[in-house]
Amino acid sequence: MTAKNIDLYTWSTPNGRKVSIMLEEIGVSYQVVPIDITKGDQHKPEFLAISPNNKIPAIVDHDTGIHLMESGAILMYLAHKSGKLISPMGPKYWQEMEWLMLQMGGVGPMLGQTHHFLKFNAGKSSYAEERYSAETARLYGVLNERLKSSAYLAGNYSIADIATWPWISRYEWQEMELNDFPSLKDWYLRIADRPAVQRGYAVPKDLEIPRPS
């Protein structure tokens, strides 16, 4: 990859942090284009031309001419292009894919709804708060059980972990106690100690990674 040939359109959200962490892990120099979703930058025509779903993150790879939206697709693209953090086609690859898809279809959407109702709209719907809190706890349990017998979600550190970790970093928003899930907590802290993760977490704002006591 050519230095700074990738533009990263992002903001300080779990989905955004997936890609900045990935870029740091594979050692690519990139240009950050902040998209302030609190000010409506995601609706501007120039961003919609890259991300028609008006969601961050998105990338433009000037080396190939490819532009992509959707964090899972971006992670897979960068992994295949760099040859890092993804296995060759085979059983290990599919194990990485199943845990990546769990994040895309379960962890991200459900924990995102928990943020919406517990943090930003508390008291508006007890049914929604109970529903998404229960599903968040269930998913934490699934991850914790997996990590009892595996250092990482697919055995080796991969894009499955990079996709999932930023969502767990908002355990406080989800009103979850990581000490109740010791294997998940160990995994979370182990990844939090990675220098590339620390650098990627600070994009585009230099914020401190939450650490449970």
C-alpha cells in the first residue's frame, strides 16, 4: 500500500474505530477525514457520493480506485489487501467469518440499540430498555463463554476481534459490569494494551480507552 493513499472518513464511534484500529494494525499510513455526525456531516453530498447509506466509516483507496462503506466490508478489504489479520480460505477463515458476522448481525445492532435507549433516551420505553439490556447481557455471555477456551474469538487475533472490541469498549454506556464476565474482561484488556489499538481508538479524537476497575 502506498503511504497516505487511503482516506478514512470516520467519527468516534465503535464502527469508526474498527477501521482506524485495523489501519494501525496493518501499518498503513492514512489520511483522516472527520465526519462529525453530531453536526450532520454524514448527509453532505460529497460524503454521500462515497457512502450512500450516510453512515461512517468509509474509505477511498487511491491506490486501487476503490471506495467502500460498511465497516465489515472495509475490514475484509483491508485484510485481504494487506494479507494480515485474516486466514487463507479454509476452516480457520470461516471461523473468523462466523465471529465477524456475529458482530455485524448481533453485537453491533443490539448494543447500539442499548446505547440508544439506556444512554440517550432513558425512561422513554421500559420495554425497549429491558429488551435490549437482556440481549446485551446474553451476547456478553456468548462472548465470555467462547473466550473461556480461546484467547481470541477465532483462536488467533483477527478482524473478528477488531470488529467486536470497540463495541465492548462502551460497556459503561450499556450499563454492563465487565467483572461479571471475566474471560471477556481479560480479552478486552489484552486488546486494549495493544499499541495499534490505542492509536486507532484516538481517531479522530484523542480519547482515553475505558478500563474497568
